[in-house]
Amino acid sequence: MILLYFFPGKIAMQQKNMIYSKIIGSGKPLIFLHGWGNDSSFFQELSELLVADRECHLIDLPGFGNSKKPDAVWGTKDYASCIIDYLKSHNIKNADILGHSVGGRIALRIAVYFPEYLDNLILISSAGIKSRKFLFRRIKIYILKKVAKIFKFLDKLTGKDFFKNKYSSKFASRDYLNAGDMKDIFIKIVNEDQENELKDVKARTLLIWGDKDTETPIDIGKTFSKKIKDSKLIVLKGKDHFPFLRGGASLCAYQIKEFLK
């Protein structure tokens, strides 16, 4: 365990077990869960606008940033359990949790399976359900998955690497191609559909979406808003999948502060 403090009670950098975190500010804990392929640094600007009355925990999820890679093929339930272990290790019994993209998937699992640890839930451009938009793209993805299985079988049968060298490099998503030794975890997570669990979220929930988001389109946010009973959807015009970057941090911070009053 590594534990280094700077300005006690205000800034801390910690590594306990699998998780590395940076802790800034003081007050009620606010846990930040980043998206796939990112790390806690993506929340630096946003968190600095919230530290006046919040103890912000900027976490590197296992396999990203400075946190160790899981030793098994984890799904979002495993990540959620890991975050709960983190809360226990810091003696946090009740927190607000903010999740972006895949981090939103994990936050949703906590809301459903560990509600006693959660007070308020904030989801920014969250993943977790299938988009009803871009029907052609969804059909294309379905076909590509079926074709991929065929080429994988042929590769195994012939000892060739056509799928790896040709097919996947041409058709696979950027996140998949960049997943490295996290590919199996990536595949497991993106194939989880959490829509049926939205009705089980009891926490007050703030939803923040950019209307230009093409990775988790706004129709996903609208579905969340419809199925999570105590929720509020804020749509930021001109913002993409990262509405808290590129000048958007102050916009998101304002909405979060208003919500957490």
C-alpha cells in the first residue's frame, strides 16, 4: 500500500490494493468513475470546480491509469464490487457517485446492487443500454459480429491470423483496437445490457448529456430519464461525449452543484 499526503485534508494521492486515487477537497465524498480508455485525469478540471464543499475521489479504475489490471475477465458487477471495497477501505458509508460512459455502467451497478452506499447518482453520457438510433449501424454491427465469429473459427482451423491482421484492423472499433490485454474485459462490458435494471435505481439521479454525442446518443439519456423514477435530464447544446471537457467543465459543475444542494 502506498499512501502519500500533501496538504492534509485537502489533497491526497493513494494506492490501496488495486485502486489508485487522487483525493482533493473536503466535505461529503463524491466518487468519480471515468470511461473506457481514460483515467482520473479527465476529471481534473471538473473536480477542481467542486472541491469547495466536496471531497472528490478521482479514481483510476483497475486496468487504467496507475491502477493494476484485474487478474480475471471482469464485468461491471466486478468493478462495482471493487469500488465498494474502496469505499470500505476509506470508511465511506454513504457517497455521491459520478460516472461517465463506462463509468456510468459501474455507477448503475452500485445503485442497483449496493444502494446503501449511494446517496445521489450523477451520470454523464453514460453507457449501459443499446441506442435505438442509427438502426443501420446496429444492423451492420450485428452482421460484423457474425462474420467475425466465422473468421475466428477459420483462423483457429487453419492456423492463420486473418481475423487479427485484416478483419479486426479494418472493422473493429477504436476502443477494441486499443484495448490491448483488456480486450476480453472490453467485450464482456460492452455486451452487457442494463436497461432492465434502470427501474431498480432508487437514488436521486442527474443525467447530463451533450446533444452532439455520437457514442452514447441522446436517446439513451432520454431512456434513462424515462425509466429512472427520480431523475432529471440536462442536455447541453453543442457538447459531445465529453461535455465536461473543452470549456464544458463550468457548465457541468453548475448543474451538479444545483443538483447536490
